[in-house]
Amino acid sequence: MDNFPILSLILWLPALGALGLLLVPRENAELARRVALIVALLTFLVSLALPFGYNAAPGDATTMHFVENLPWLPMFGASYSLGIDGVSLWLVLLTTFLLPIVILSTWDSVHTQVRNFQILMLLLATAMIGVFISLDLLLFYIFWEFTLIPMTLLIGIWGGSNRIYAARKFFLYTFSGSVLMLVAIIGLYVLHRDALAASQPGYAGSFNFSTILANLRSGALQLDTTVERLLFGAFFLAFAIKVPLWPFHTWLPDAHVEAPTAGSVILAGVLLKLGSYGLIRFNLSLFPEASRWAAPAVAILAVIGIIYGAIVAFAQSDMKKLVAYSSVSHMGFIVLGIFALNPEGVSGAILQSINHGLSTGALFLIVGVLYERRHTRDMAEYGGIWKVMPIYAGITLLVALSSAGLPGLNGFIGEYTIMQGAFLAPELSWPFLSFAVLGVVLAAVYLLRMYQNVFMGDLRNLKNQELSDLNLRELATLTALCVPIIALGLYPAFAFGPMQASVGETLAGIVTAVAGR
Amino acid sequence: MDFVLFFITAAVALIGAIAMLVARNAVHSALFLLLNFAAIAVLFLLLQSPFLFAIQFTVYAGAIMVLFLFVVMLLGAERVEDTPDRIPWQRPLAFVLGVALVAVAVAGVLRGVWEEPPGGEAAAAFGDPAQLGALLFTDYLLPFQVTGIILLIAVVGVAVLNQRGRAAPAARRTPTGE
Amino acid sequence: MVPTSYYIILSAALFAIGVLGVLIRRNALVVFMSVELMLNAANLVLVAFARERLSIDGQVLVFFVITVAAAEVAVGLALLVAIFRTKHTTDVDEVSTLRG
Amino acid sequence: MESLQIPPVDLRLLTPLLIVVGWASALLLIDVFFVPNGRKKITGYLAMAGLAVAGLAGIPLWNVSGSTFSGMLVLDRYSLALTWIFLIAGALSIAVALDYLPRHEIEQGEYYPLIMFAVGGMILMAQSADLITLFLGIELLSITLYILTGFAYPRVASEEAGIKYLVLGAFAAGFFVYGIALIFGATGTTSLAGIADYLSRQPFAPQDETLFLVGASLVLIGFGFKIALVPFHMWTPDVYEGSPTPVAAFMSVGTKGAALAALLRVTLAMEAARDFWLPLLAVLAAATMIIGNLGALGQSNLKRMLAYSSIGHAGYILLGIMVAAERGAEAFLFYMLAYTLTNLGAFGVLIALEQRGEAAWSIDDFAGLYQRRPMLAVAMALFMFSLAGVPPTAGFMGKFFVFTAAYAGGLGWLVLIGVITSAIAAYYYLRVVVKMFMQEPVRDVRPELTRGLNTEILIAGVATLILGLLPTPIVLLVEQSLVALGG
């Protein structure tokens, strides 16, 4: 079991499934859905071995686990190098968990070119998992960029009326953001190579994250302050656009609104997390000094995002737009937690990434349920839905409360930890905490307002009288999402456990930097 | 003596070139260019290159220019259409570039040597066509062969470009472009 | 003997005239002639250098340049004739020239 | 009179070149005498066979290196690798032409040997160790291309493109020859080794230095025209648009590739004058990347778009050449291969859509292609993403190599321009993808896929993917091919 390439298996299973789907006849939608679902479930099952095997895996608590290393481009020192730690563990699991749910939801929401939809979805899954588990910067970049292609096509082909605009905007925004990251990766590689070539002539360099990190910490590679800040900035821009941090968020509402339900779920659930993951993994670890330098400014942007997202969400009448803007707000929390630069904040950010994936994913599914029935997302069209769809309304309440951060549910734990982190951070402290609290309050306001408008009151609109409650599939997907929502709320230690050591390791550079001054 | 001859031919060459440039009629341009080529041929002779003098006269002044004249007359000088000038800013840009280049070239030369080329016995023997011929078949064998191929291609090209003209164009006409 | 510099200046002038001709004349044939002038200027300076260095390689190069120029002229004129014939035989209105 | 002493000639060193040129000459005759009209495809197949044989004949030469014909021609792994790239380009261009020519009723058997002659010219350029052979190689290639450009009778646009290309090509040749003349005047030699030797014996007389620098600049301008570097690029879109599409495809990868390959050798020979040409090339590269990609933005004609995009790509490739010593030469070779395959693939799709009587170059003709020909659309998307440099494609790897080399060579600012223009370029490449996948068909275009085209697109597509995912074997090959090419 020690050397079993489990990460490779998880990584390539969906891609293999996509290849296999090519054999399915194009017209046979049912078969395509089933094959995709089986593949997704299989992937999820395999990935379940990760948390259980995590502590048993070789390597001490602070390093990478399940590491795989194969030479790939030896002349550049780039390798096929995989591994996870406490930061990425849950994100991988979130991806594999959401995948079958998303595919299950396509029965009700995707009706054209079903096979191709599944192919793209599975390819997207491989790319996203790849981003989380790549330890090689070049490999990471390749997966990172590749996520764009399937996602753009998903939005552009199966999206709503304005899908082309949204797809194009999504692609160009994120692509432009990440080309600078490529320069930074190349720059880091060259600096690292040249620094080490001084003592080891003929050194081919390395793109390996762990190697570069180790050499940065040991002082074998020293970055000039300006250089470090520039590199930080290039990475940061790519991730900030992906997160998205205010004011880089403008692509998000368009993409969300136009994307098909399954696309929105995966976008909110996982794709945004690529950004927060990148910030933690690369910005914090590799550039601790620059992180400290930038933290107050970034935190201000994050707070603006929290408040702005909440206010704009409040003003929406389109439910999907509301959820989309609530994402901007929630992701602001996550960035705030990350740039609190302490274990509380970062752990909270990771947990909140998971929470947001679950809750917002569920919210998009919920909106999708209504949309499939009535083909409108305007809140004014609804009201009193509770009376015709009680189960649906109950689940929605749970999810909305989780998203609003009700104690006892997962959202509370994440937001509380983040706020604790922000409070403890000397640069942030009170003012930031108060804005964060305001954000939480606002979240409760707009979510409950939506709930009230849609579910409470009388059945004003006659068209809504015929609405049927959740079918079995919808029930299954939503229930599946509710399980971790409750579980994480009741027993967060299970998630925090493996995180601690890795977060500590990530912040080691920053702690040293503090001690050194 | 050399100098006198040089200045006269140089003046003829320059006048021919400028006249070619400003002549409105393509036939006149061709004739002025012919004059210029002849002057250059004379300069070749001054530079002890009798072989090139002969080639310049037969190939350039003879064959090429006659071909030019032939085409000009065939098409009618006025019928040769102007090449369209599409992108307006490129012309001034190219103009500036050209002038700059020439300025650089002249400036470079003005810093150069003014002494005479070497004389003596070696110089007297220089320029024998036999020498040139020998080189063509020894050191320059490969380029020599390649020029042969280039000429072959030119022949093929001329044939290819014009043989299809024989087919009835009306029957084969296709709408072009968009 | 005339110093090489004289030849260089003369050829530079001829070259410049050739470049100008390509750039400011719009008649395809005259443009073509200007290119020939440029090549001739190059030939002249080559021969002058060959004489200065008493190295006959320069003359050999001229030989090649003249040959290639002849080939180029042949193809170019063939193309011009072909265009003329095409335009002559097809309806002029239907001939679309390249857009800008 | 004494008998001529012909210097020893090692014909083995130019086997591929001899096969290509010899077979092309023979094919001219075979075509006239043995291949009946209407079955000229046979000539095409014979030409492809000749190119294949030439490629195979190159294999045993991998471990051979040397120079012959009084040092005018060298054979090293660098030239051999390029030879293979050129042979592939030639073969693929013939493959796409097999159906294109009859469909457009411009089939003439001479087309195929002419392509072979052009390939011969390219090989000659790659093997040249002397400015004279280099010049003749350029002319061999160019004159062939003038003819091919004007091939599409009775489309006047084609003939006009031919004359336009010829005038500008001759103009460039004028600069080139004058440059050679001045370099000869300064150094007394035209051989690259001689020039390198001369330059290493610095300092030299100031007047000679000036002559040399002016000459080198003029040669650079000549190259600039051939490679279509900004500001010498203005002919490209018109000529591409006017030429028969297979010829445009061939030009976009062939002329550029060969001229860049030769430029690399010339810059290596002038390594001592690096301080002089590096800034010049850097400015040219920057302008080329910016103008090329900006120019492509406004094009709705796909052929013109690809023309501008090819200008932009030349800028990226130039980055590799400038830092040849810092593994830039490797990057250049890899990029060349990646770009050749990708671009020929894209042109192949274009040809599939281009029908008799209507030139389907408008981007609107790609609308809804996915619904009609899903695999064709997928292939085109792959090529577009590769040209844009999105992983995991050959185009991304090429850009990565070039940028890494340039960065390591101290050209960080150019890398920055490179990535920014890549982001701009993504916009217009994406537009094609959007049209194909996300829009309804606008016009009734029925793509015609024949065997030749199918094969070509398939090969290009698979290669684009493989080079993007597992470039290692090719990179190793490329790395080895530069062993002897010391700076």
C-alpha cells in the first residue's frame, strides 16, 4: 500500500472515464450519464482512502503525503510530482465528493449533447484534482490553465442566453491573470537554478515546490525584496482573479448566471477554491516577507469584497445572481482568513473553502431545481413555495442557514475561526473583525430575505401550485450535501486534525520572519 | 585618366538612375535604366573585371532590359496598373527608414579610407576571366549548381504561370474573394 | 586608380535611389526596375571591394547575383503578363483585388 | 592552362538535399511524360515519397558532421533536425494540396516538384555556412514561392499576391545582397566561420567596423522581410490571403522557419558583435509580438488572422534565437516543430472548409462547425489553443521553452511582453472556438474531408497533443541536435 500510486489513480480516473465516454454513442444520453456517474463514484470511493490513510502514510506530519515522483522534463528538472498535505487533502475530497453530485444533477438540468457534457466535466475534474495535488510548479500551471478549456466550453455551450459573452469573459480574465504567473514560475525557476548552480555546476534546476521551498528556507536561494514582491504579485494576481477578490470579481456573476446548474456548482464549489488554495500554497509559503508586506492591503480588499458582495447580493431579484454575489462575499472571508497569516485564519480559510463549496454548491442546485420547473429565477415569481414543496423548503432552510453561518452548522465554524484569526492578527485586529461581523449579519439578511420571498407567505402565483416536490435524484444530491454540512458543524476537529501540522508548516516562513525582526 | 573616366561614368550612372526614378513613362524609365546599367558595365571594366563587363552588357543590358522593354510595350506602359498603396503610414515609415539607412551608410563610408587600392604585379594579373571561371568550378561549385537549379525553376515557373492562359477563361472563371 | 571609397559612395547613392524608387513609385514595372538598380549598386560595390582586396571572390558573387536577378525578372515579368491576360480576358468588374 | 583542382566533395553530407532536388527535377519530367492529365495526384504521391526517402536518408547522418564544398555547406545535427522539420512541412503541404488543387481546378503537376524545390531551398539555408549559399538558398525558396503564390489562375488576387510577394522579396534580396557586399568589404570573406574569426580578432579598423555594422543591419533587414518581422511585415496578410491556401500554409511555416534557422547561424557567427545586434533584434521582436497580435485582433478573415498570428509567432521564435546560448536554440527548434505542426493543422481545417467557388475564410463560416463536423471542430479548437499557448498543447510547451530561455538569458522584459501579447492573442483564437462551439451556423458550409486532409489534420492534431504532454523525447532529440553547434 505504501507505494501504491493512489493520487495518480484519483487524478486520471476521470480522464480515463472521459476517454471511455468517447466510445458511447452520441445519442445515448442515459448511458453516458451512467458511465460518468460510475466513474465519479469510483473516484470518490478511491479518494476516501486519503483521509483514512493520511496519518498512516509515509512522511511525518509536516511534509507531503502519498508523494509520487517521476521524471518528466529532466532537462528542466520538471517532474511528474504529486502529493498532498493537510491543506490540499480536504480540497481533493471536496472535488471528488462534488463530482458525482454534479453528474447526478445533470439528469435534470442537461438535456442536449449529454455525452459531451460528461466528457468535459470529467476532464475538468482531472484538471482540478491535478491543481490540488501537483507539487511541480510547471505541472501545476498546466493543470491550472487546462481547467479553463472545459469550463469555458461548459459555460459557452450549455449556458444561458448570454453564455458566449460570459464564456469569453471567463476565459480571457483568468487567462490574462495567469500568464503573469507563468513568468513568475519561470523567474523563480531561473533564480533558483542560478542560485544553486553556483555551488553545483551544471544544475538543471527544479520546478519542485518542496525543493524550492526547502532552499528558500535554508537560505540557499535568497530573494531580493523587490523580486520577492514582484513574484508574489504575479502569483497573487492569478489567484485573486480566480478567487475572485474584489475588484477582480466582475467575471464571476456573469459566469455563474450563464453557466448551467452543474457548471455553477463546480465553479463555485471547486474552481474558486483553486485560487484560495494557490494563495495558501504558493504565496504564503514561498513569499513570506512579501505576504506580510501585502497582508493589510489584501485584507482591505477582502473586507471590501465581503461588504460589497453582500450589499449587491441583497439588491438582486435573480436568485442565481444573489448566490453568485454571495460567493464574492464569502470568498472575501476566505482571503481575509488567509492574510490573517496565523494558523487560526488559514485553517479557517481552508475549512471555509470546503464549507463554501458545499453550501454554495447546494444553493446553486437548489436554484436549479426551481429553474428546471419554472424556467425563471426571479424571486418575484415565487412565494409560498413551502406549501407545495415542503421537503425542498426544509433542505433549503438548512443550506441557507449554513451559508449564513448559523452556529451548529459548518459555516459558523469556518467564519468564526477566520474572524478569530483576523482578530489575533496584529495588523488586522478590531476594525477588520467588525467588518467581518457586519458581513455575517448581512449574509443572514440577504439569505433570509430570499428565503422569505420564495418560500414563505401565500402561494401568490398560480403557476406555482402545480410544482412537484423533489424527485429522488434531487433529494439524493441535496441530502448528500447536507451530511457534511451538519457533520462539519458538529465535529470540525475531524477536518482540522490533519490540517494543523500542514498549516503550521505553511506559515513557518512567516513565523520566522516575525521572529527575525 | 582613371579619375576622369570614373567621374563621367559615375555621373551618367547617377543621371540614368535619377531619370529612371522620375520618368513618368515606363518606357523611358526602362531606357534610362539601360543607360545606368551600361555605365555600371564601364565601371566594371575600370575595376578590372572584363568578364563581368561582358555579362553586364549581355545579360543585364541585353537580355533583362530587353525583356523589360518587351513587357512594357506588350502591356502598354499606361496599362500597367499602380500597385495599390493600402496602408498609408507605412510609406512614410519606410521612407524614413530608407533615408536613415543611406545616411548611416554614407556616414560610415565618410569615415573610411581614401587611399588607393593596391597596385603592382598581383594587381596587374587580377581579374582574368579564366581565374573567375576556375573558381566557379572549384570553390564555388555548389553555388554554381544551385544557380542552375534556380534558372531551371524560373523556366518552369514562366511556363506554369502562362500555359494555363490557353484554357478558355470564361468557362473556368470562378468568383474570387468574398 | 580610383579609391574604393568613391565607388562606395556612388553605389550607396544608386542603392538609395533604388530604395526610393521602390517606396515612392507605384507602377509595378518601375518598382521592379528600382529593385534591379539596388542589385546593381550592390554588384558595383562588390566589384570595388574585390579589386581593393585583390580577391576575385567578390566578382564570383556578382556573377551569382546577376544570374539570380535574371531568374527573378523572368518570373516577375511572367506574373505581370499573366495578370494582364487574366484581367484582359475576364470581366474587369469581377476582378476583386486584394482588400486592405 | 593548368587543370582544375576540384576540392574534395563529400556528397554524403548533402544526401537529403540531393534527393529532394534531384527527385524534384526528375519529377518534372516524369510528370510531363508519364502522368496523364487529371491524375496529377500521382505526382503528388511521388513527391511525398521523395520527401520521405530524403528523411530516411538523413537518419544515418545523425552521427555524421562536417563541411564540404570548400566549407560552404555544413552538416550537423542542427541542420538535420531542421531538415526533418522542413520535410514534414513539405509533405503535409502536399497532402493538403492533393484535394485542394483539383477542387479549385488549378491542378498542375508542377505544383508538387515546386514544393520540393522550395524544401530544397530551405534545407540549403539550414545547411549554409556561407552567406553566398545562404543567399542562393533564400532565392531558390523565394522564386519557387513566387510561382506558387501566383498559381491559382484565374484568381487575380493570387497573381497579384504573387507579384506583390515578388517585388517585396526582390526588395529584401537587394538589402541582403548589399549587406553581404558590405560585410565582404569589411571582412574580406563571406563564410560564416571567416566572419566569426574576423570578429574575434578585435579590435579592427573603425572604417571596417562601420562597414560591417551597416552590412549586418542590411542583412538583418533582408531577414526581417523574409521572416515578416515588424516593420517589414506589411506584405504578409495580403500575400497569404491571395495565395492558394496550401501555399499560404507552407509559407507560414516554411519561409519563416528556414529564414529563422539561417538567422540563428548568422547570429552565432556574429556572437562577438552581440552587443550590436541584440538590442536591434530585441526591439524587432517586441514590435513583432505586439503589432502581429494586435493586427490579428481585428481580422474577421481567418486567413488574414492566421497571417497576423504567424507574424506574432515569429516574434516569439526570435526570442529563442537571441539567447541561443542559453538553450534558446533548443527552444527555437522545439517551437518551430510545434508551430509547424499546429499551423499546418489549422490551415488544413481551413482548406476543408474552403470550397470551390467560395472562399470560406470568413470566421462566420466556422459558426456551428461543431454541430456539423464535431471532430473537425475539436481538432481546430486544439490548434487554436495550441497557437494561443494554452496547455496541454505543443504551443504551450514551445512558449514555455522560449520564455524560459529568454528569461534565463536576461530578456525578462521581452518575456513580459511575450506573455501579455499571448493574453491578447488568446482573444482572437478563442473567438474561433466560440464560433465553432457556441454559435449556430450562419452559412451553409459543407466541409469536405478527404483522405489526404483527414490524415494531415489527424497527424497534426495528435502531434500537437503529444508534444504538449510528453515533449521529453523530442526535447532530448533537440538537445542532442545542438551538441555540435557551439556558439
